[in-house]
Amino acid sequence: MKKTGSIKMILSGAIILIILLIVGFYVFLQFKYNSLEASLKEHLINVEGYKEEEIVSVEAKLSSMPKYPVYVIFSDDPETKYIFTDGDGEVPKWHQLDPKTPQRLQNSEE
């Protein structure tokens, strides 16, 4: 009888640990996405000179290469998703990956 109780406790603990890991990973991803989206939007407005209304959407995703691409749709080209990456550095250094033209980042330091 005691063995069944300890097995149930171990199994319950393992399930709780797995759930906590999944929730922790989800929270980490949401934080990463939000910080990348805010950083790129701030860069586009403050450095590149775009107005907030010219940016339709900014959305970060998890990918294999680059790890966190950020997709932007501009109001003057709503059919195109522009893909940017921050270079995965401590200080974001934004680069446009696709499409190559028109280049939306004119004032970035290369």
C-alpha cells in the first residue's frame, strides 16, 4: 500500500514539474517576442523615422534560422511581410533579411 502511494507522489511531482517547465518556456517566449517587437518598433520609429501609423503589424516568431525573426507589415506595402533580425546580440543591431529590396533600414549601422 505504501509503494502505491509513493509512486503516485513521484508521478504527481513529475507531472507538475513538466507542466511548470512548459509554462516557464511559454512565458519566456512571450517575454522574448514582446521585447523584440517593442525594440524593432522603437528602432523603426526613432531611428528610421517611420510614423506609428505606417507600421501595420510587428510580430516575432520562433524559427530555426534566425532563431527569432520579426515580421513587419508596412501600410504602403500591405502585401509584403518584411523579415528582420536583431543579430541575437546583447545590443540589438537590426538587419532586414527579406525581401532584399526595397531596403527599409536606411539609418542602421552596418
